[in-house]
Amino acid sequence: MTRVAPSPAPSSPATPGPLPKAELHLHIEGTLEPELAFALAQRNGVTLPYATEDELRRAYSFTDLQSFLNLYYALMAVLRTEDDFADLAHAYLARARQQGVRHAEIFFDPQAHTARGVSLGTVVDGLSRALDTAEERYGISTRLIMCFLRDESAESALTTFEAARPYLDRITAVGLDSAEVGHPPTKFREVFALAREAGLKCVAHAGEEGPPAYVWEALDDLHVDRIDHGVRCMEDERLVARLAAEQVPLTVCPLSNVRLRVIDDLSAHPLPAMLDAGLLVTVNSDDPAYFGGYADDNFTAVRDALGLDEDTLRTLARNSFRAAFLDEATRAKYLAEIDAHQAAAQHR
Ligand code: HPA
Ligand code: ZN
């Protein structure tokens, strides 16, 4: 398989390029572009229910989260071997580099693969093979976040966590994703407690389609370090005050919100109101192959639709490093890159 060759480093002093940023909400399975899906289908002898890449692209018209998840899980049928997971991660990293991503915390959905007979070892070994080269090859530091599917049982999450124990040295955090409504965070209290005991960080999707009550539960019952999405927190003043006071990071995904009809139109996105409320907001791409843009595309889209100025965009980029699971020296190094980017942009 031919891989996308790494491009030249995007930020030299003469042409600052995209803002340096961390991507904290990115499902690696959601980076599967149609071209790679068809290439892997052919390599693995899998027949996709679409004749061409264009026909597949025409299916990317979603009415809600579930309508997206149906396609997202169906296309995973092409991911079978360690090579497939390594190629998927390489393709993402090459794109992320062009978008100014300096650090990526990458979700994966083990149950979506083990349910198809693909072992956890195949997934983790394949992804790690690419991530182990990421610093040197793409200039991107990485972390892995293992997500539990909330529309599966609490027992299945526990079984998955126990099966993952041999791999925990490569996993930084656990997360919670898939169909939100009807599957409250509390259902996963036990497995999150085990993860914390094992020294892992915790994050959870909450307040995307689900109510503010799910954000409260994620904080109080799962003791999460960050909330993924969280946009519906804006319906609950007390919750906003709590999130602001504790500076709980929110990994917001603007293009995703529009594509999944969480928000009617990008111009109506609550991102400016969230910033005004003092929330620690970050901007991320979620499932970029499906939602029309990678990390910097999301920055550009909110700039254009919401009229955000350069200072606000830099705040969002700084927030991404402040919210990342990084040691303090590395965090400071990345924050200094934003200062350097600002200086280069102002002295052009
Ligand atoms: N929400 C919930 N589950 C997901 C998503 C999302 O945006 N993307 C992939 N799995
Ligand atoms: Zn997500």
C-alpha cells in the first residue's frame, strides 16, 4: 500500500502555517477515508455495499448520531489486520501534520473490532506501530484512549477492560462513546473506577445528544478529567458555573455538531458563548473523514462562520495544550510554539 508521504514541516518563521494545536477528540476509525476503505476492502477481500467511492460519499448525509454510527460501524468491516490499523493511523498522522497538529490523543473502539473477530492485540499493535514513529516521522506526540461502547452492557465494558490489562502501558485513558441517549455515564461507574485505580485518565462523551444530567454524572460518578462534546451544558447554568470554576476541559467538535444535527448551523454554534462563560473549550475534528474536515479545517470553519479573531483562535489552540495529558515541560514547549507562531504572523 502506498502511504501519503510526509509533507515539509508546516511552520517556518517566514510562513507561519496553521496554528500549532493538540487534537483531543479524534476517533481513529472516523479517519477512514473512502479511498482507503476501498483499498483495504480489496486487500482483504471484503465487499462493501457501495460500488464506488462517490457512491459511498453520497451516504454521508446524516440525520443524527445513530445514522452516522450505522455507517461508521459498517465500514469498519475493512479493518482486519495489524497492517490495516497501522495504515489507518499513518494516513491520519500525515493529514494531522498538515493541519498543525503537534499532539494527538486518539480514541479507538476495541469492542467494535473484537465483536468482528479482530483481536485487541491486532488493534493495539497495529495502531502502536504507526504511533511509535509519529514523533520522528510527523513531529506529533501521541496518546491512545480506549473507549467503551455505551450502547453495549456494563459487563462487556468490564470484560474489555480486563482483556486490555496487558496493553495498559500503551493506553493513557479510557473514554465512553457511541449512542448516548438512554445510556447514562452511571452505567459505567465500575469500569471507570477500575481504570482510575490502574492509573488511567478518564474522559467521556456527554452532552452531545444527551442531556446536561449526563455531564453531571460523568463528573460526579465517573470522575472524568475532560468532557467530550459537552455542548448541551449550556442548557444548565449551574453546570456551566461548575465546569468554569473547575476548568474542566470540553472537547468540542464544531463540524461534527453540524453534520449530526446537534446544531442547526455553524453560525448558531454555542462556541463563543462557551468561551464567554469562561469554559476551557477546545476545537477538534471527531470523525474527520465523515464530517468534512480535519483539525485546522474546524478552526477555519468556526473563524469564518462565527467571526472569531486571531486572539480567540490562539486561545483555543492554547486550551488544547492546557487540556492535554502531557508532562509540564512538553506542555510549555508546545505553548511556546504558539507564541512563536504569533510573532511570526505579526512580523510577516
Ligand atoms: N459520538 C459518540 N460516539 C462516537 C462519535 C460521536 O461523535 N464518533 C464516533 N463514535
Ligand atoms: Zn466523538
